[in-house]
Amino acid sequence: MDVLQLAKRVAEEAEVYLVRSIDTPISFESNRLKMSQTKETRGMALRIIKRGRLGFSATTDLRNPQALVDDAASVADLGAEAKFHFPPSAVLREVQVYDPLVAGLAPEAMIAMGQEVIAKIHAYDPEILCDVGISKHVEEVQIYNSNGGSAAYQKTVMGGSIHGNLVRGTDMLDVYEERVRCQLALAYDDLARELIRKFELAKTIAPVSTKPMPVVFTPKGAAGALIGPLEVALSGKTVLQGASPLGDKLGKEVFDRRVSLFDDGTIDFAPHSSVCDDEGVPTRRKALVENGVLFSFYYDLQTAGLAGKESTGNGFRGLYSLPGPALSSVLFAEGEATLDEMVGDVKEGILVDQTMGAWAGNVLSGDFSANVHLGYKIENGQIVGRVKNTMVAGNVHEAFKNALLSIGSEAVWVGGSLRIPPLYFGSLSVSSKG
């Protein structure tokens, strides 16, 4: 008997989440092939609402559906009160997230891709130690519930990353680049070219003063230092807990009027897109902040029910976890300035490209304090060298409201889940040891 039918014997409502995935990671360490393997996972998760309470269980052993039901029923006896009903059947728009070329890509071809990237880097400088990752992920997801809701889709994700390390005397330089898409058409040559360009810029070391100064963030730098606190503050769960600094500002101007943020789970071939979230709720494009005004928060079913709202199609999960609110693809609206124009406007400041430990401050309040893992000194509109032992700090909410000078005209994807342009702030706290 189907697990849903078994679950309906003990519960008022039930939902089945089925996933099958095949992962093939290829990795090179210090220029040499380290790992090539393929792993397949099949699993099922069950949620039930029994006497108004939530039960949950999951397994990769699909031979005994009754055990899955029994486990969920046992959990429901002490489970949280369900503040939602599983969604009925809905019209799902088509979203392209599957590329048969990725699904059929052989490990040998992936190894060759990694070797080619390393060869291009070594043609520039054979002393650079390269760690390269080439990965593919193929999954099939099926969701159906006792209220008639159902959805199924296939997805492929292709990822490529390169980390170059160059040691000269006591100086160590690390440069990192990554691309993630649902298609095979990843520009691996661009990875190598971008890495080489940044090694060139970093040849000279330039001292930087400790004081407030203009800071330009590349898309990658902005993603690492600034976006995390915003995502936390915009979560319906954070708002419900009373911990979001934006919780009581819906409909109010919270940032510079040029700032607009959207979440969109329907972008073709974006890794976090799909026809629906992991609860069967259709994904859609939604404004979070528009023209500086706080427009909405994002919710899963349970959090929305607790808040008296509707799910925004942002309920995501792993096989062994309950759904929670999470963003799909975050889009930061573009502005009008090029990165070169931003740099050219700075008399004395820094360009931040890579950060570490950015959220060591109070994330909930929006404070950030980031080690500049890769950044450059700007003098009179020119990059004059790489900075070392430098930190940049501030408050995200304050910076986007009062310190933003310009937004870049060319947004790029960072990590597959964020599309963001360069950002230029008039004054942030910069400190350096020398």
C-alpha cells in the first residue's frame, strides 16, 4: 500500500516528499587529481498532521513504508501544533532547470575540464598551486499530499570552482572563483582568466590606513560581507521571533531609494529555481525591498501560519529536516555606474573582493566585521596594490540607508543563488595592521 494511504489511516493530513539524487564530485588538490566518485541517494520523508500536531520521519530504506508512518505518528504525539494545511492542487508554471548534457556528462570529461583549467593557470605562473572542483548534481523530486497537491520535476546543477594559492617568502596569496548553473555551458575559461587577472592586480602590496574611508565591493565581496544579515532580517521566522530589525517596518522606507531586492524561484537554469518549493507551493518572483521600501518577508507554510500570513513559496528542506523559510534566487537590482567608474571616483579607499568571517558581529542587528581576504588599495582612482591584514566593518542597514554612493550596472551570479552588482559606499570603518 502507498505510504500516503497508510498515513491517512492515522492522520487527518499527510504529505510525501520523495527525492533521488546522483552526485559526481571531481576534485584536484595542489594540481593533482584527488577524488572522482559518484554517489546515489534515494529517500522519502513523511509529514503528517495528527490531532492538529505535526509528525515527521524520513528514511533511505523504502522497503518498509509502515515503519515510516509509525515513526511520524509517534513524533506527532509530542509535535508542534500545525498552523497550516497541506496545499491543494495548483497550476505550476514551467521552469527550465534540467539539462540532459549535464546528466550525461562522464566523469572523464569532468576530469579533463579540471586539467584544462589548471593548465591555463600554469601557463601564466607554474608556481600557483591549484585546487579545482568540478561537480554535477542530478535530482528527481516528487511531492504529493492528501489534499490533492502534487508536483514533480528534474533538476541538474553543474558547478566549477578554482582556488589558486601562491606562496613567495612570507607572503601567501589566495584567489578563489566559482560558477554554478543548471546547464553545462559554464564558462570555465572565464574562471581561469578572472583568476589570472586578480593575481596580476595583487602583485604589489600596498599599505592602508586605519580610518573610515570609501569602500567598493565587487559582487563577490558584497555577497560575502553584506547580504547574509539582510537575508536573516527578511525571514518571516526572524520576524516572528521578534529578532528582525525590520520586523515593524513593512511598507516603510528602510534603505536608499535605489535599493531593490527580489526573490525569484522561477528563473530558468538558476540552481535554486524549481516549479515549487519543497512543500508543493508554487514558486514566484516577489519584491522584498523595492525602491528602498520594505515590501514583504518570506515564509514557509508553518511560519506563515504562525504569523497569520500565506506561504510565499519559500519552504525548503533536506531529506532529514522539516521545511523552513529560505530564499530561492536573490536579485539585487542594477544601478548605473560601472565598476571602473566607482574605482575612478575614489581618492583613497579599498576594493573588497573576498572576505572571511564577515558575520562575526551581531548578525541579527546587521553588524558585520570582515577580514579582507582579497582586496586592493585605491589611490586617486587607481588600484595600486593588494591590501593585507585589513578588516572592513559597519552595519548593513545603516550602510544601505545612509552610506551608499552608487550601485553597479552589471550584476553577476555569485554562488548560484545571488545575482548582485558592485556596490560603492562613501564611508565604512577600515582597520589595518600595516
